[in-house]
Amino acid sequence: MAITGQSAAEIVDSVRAEVRSGALEPGQALPPVRELAARLGVNRNTVAAAYKRLVVVGVAETRGRLGTLIREPAAPGPREGAAPDSPLMDLASGNPDPRWLPDPRALAAALSGQPRLYGEPPVSPRLAALAEPWFRDVPCPDPVLTVTHGAVDAIERLLTAHLVPADPVAVEDPCFLSSIHTLRLLGLRPMGVPVDGEGMTVDGLRQALASGARAVLCTPRAHNPTGCNLSAGRAAALRQVLAEYPDVLVIEDDHFAPLSRAEYQPLASSRSRHWAVVRSVSKCFGPDLRLALVVSDEDSASRLGQRLASGTAWVSHLLQDMVASCLESSAVMARVTEAAADYRRRRDTLSRALRDQGLCPWDGDGLNLWIPLPGPAAPVTAALARRGWLVRDDRPFRLGAGAGAGALRVTVTGLEPEVASHFSADLARVLAAG
């Protein structure tokens, strides 16, 4: 191997180049720190720092006496979505109910047909005007609107614009699957903050910030997977903690905003220098529209805009016009209101059925219900599968090992009352059989 470099960053780049070329293969040991430092003529601390960063970004791993080894490529993690080929009743997808989504053919038919060319404003003025009411509850001064290719795209671009690989990011634990994947793919270090029924915990956030977190990624309501909403008191306490760290980037993924029964409780405040509130249309108008509305401070908006400028990667004006048509349509927005009521009704129905069986699901909001268990979830999900049910256990959502007790995440969309009752009874039988 031909590792070179005089700084930790140069050594990291050299090792990564060797991995990409195949000169360094998974399982192969890197030279001992002392040996490589002597060969390169640098301080041992420089090599040690490089190896530490390689571990943080997932290129290498430490194996005690075996030293530092090139890591096996990570297998693709679980994703949200349906399992169309499964014979089981799918309560795991995390999808909105298609019955409440607008007909894309009708939206496409309403397009003006006027071609858009290079040099046009990246954000449609029509959409910008319609989006303004969506953010009247954001308390931060001088918000600037950006349009991105969905919430995950917004979060990835914001993190890339403000952070560098190995920077720590405070995020809920358990956490949304896409957030976990995004952080790891960017080489950022997730710092799990425990979640309870009122959202991200104050002590957990304080500890993460004191340990060097450079950004906070939080879901203020309908947290996925638990469904919890930030309470007013909890949000105020979190803002007090964040006030001591005004340079920390605060990203709020308010993905369920137009459908939520809970009032928005902001995490960022006028003291936050770098902040963004992301509101996707995926749950109300459909995931395939691939669009999110983002308001942020001027600097963050400028950094986002540099990567979404006209001529490079702006969000299609066809999509923007389709979303604008949804926002303008009283019929579409009435269906959003009906969908919100339907999701609440189905969520409450399943919650009551579970409580009738002596179980204690979390209160909250969203498309999913979180059911704590007295023990590990894996044998429960397996037993439920044998009874015809497909659900998600808590493990993919966890950043840490977690406690011995697990949980289930159950998607409520399309769940009829009799099915909710049947599932709850089966879950109670599985737990009783232990």
C-alpha cells in the first residue's frame, strides 16, 4: 500500500483513495501508528488522528490487538415503503393512504404548457406566494424560502453546507430511517438524544451539545417512529438549552405539518444563527412529487441556493406548478383536511384496541403508532408474521444498543376497526405466550 500525506486530512484522503482503487481491501490491516508515522516522517498523533477519522466516517474499524482494519462495505439498511410481494398484512410501510392523494393526471393536465428555460428563478413566484401561509408560525426573523427535492434532500444539503465529515449531529433516538442513512452516508457522527412522550429530552440534548454536537436534527411533531409531539413546555426548555449554543445548526423536519393535530412548537428561535424548518408535501400530496418547502436564515438559504441554482439542480417547475395547483385547489385542500381526520381516527382506534388488551401505545400523531414491549421485539415480530402480520420492530430506528425492552412501529393508514381489533388481540396472545 502507498499511503501518503503530511497531515491527518491528507492521510485520510490517501487511505480512501487506496480503498477505492482496491489496493486496500476490506479486512486488511492498516500499518501500526508508530510504523506509518516513521515512514511518513510525521508525529504519531497525526497518524492516530487520521485513523480516528477513518473510523468515524466508516472507512475503518478498530479491532483491539488486530489494530485498525479496513471496514467491510455497509449493507443497505432498511427503508420505508410497502412490501408488495409479501403475503402478510402490511402494517409496516409508513406510507400515506393513496385514497387521500390528489390524482397526478389531473395535476399534470392543469399545467400551463409554457416551457421554462435556464435563468428562470429557481423558486416559482406563484409557489412562493402560496407557501407563505405555511410558515407564518415560524418565529425566526427574516425567513428565506427555498424549494428542494423532498425533505431528505433538504436535510442532506443543509448538513453538507454547514458541516464536514466526522462532525457530530444530535438527533432523536429512536430516529427516522432516512435521517440515519443520511448522516452515515455523509460521514457525520450521529449522537442519539433519547425521546419520551414529549419529544427530545432536555438532558439528552444538553449532553450532546456539551459533547460537541455541531447540528441538531429534530422532528417537532409526528416524530417517526414514535409519533410523539414536542410539548410547549419541552420545546421552551430545549430552546433555553440551544440559546447557549447559537452557532449550532438547528434543522426541524416538520414533515407532517398540514396533517398534524398538534400545534407547531418551534425549536429554533431568534437566537439561532443557523436554522431551517423543512415541510415536505409527501404525506399530503404524495411522495412522488419529490418536493419540500424550506424556510431558513439568509446564510443557510444562500448555501442551499448555490446547489439549487437555475441551470444546475433546481426543482422542476413542473413539480412546483403541480404543488401550487394543489395549494390553490379548495377540493385538494379539503381532502387534506379529511385525510388528517381519517389518520387520527384510525390511530385512535388502534390505540384504544391495544389499551383494551392491556398494552400502552404512545400518544401522539402521524401515520404510525409506537407500541413499547416488555422484552425484545425480534421474537414478537417473528411470531406476528406467523399469524399473518408484517410490522417493524424498533431495532432499525435505534442509534444505540438500547435497553432490553423493545417496541413495535405499526402503520395505521387504511387500518379498519375490525383489523385493528384482530391485530391487537393477536399481539396480546403473542406476548402472553412469551
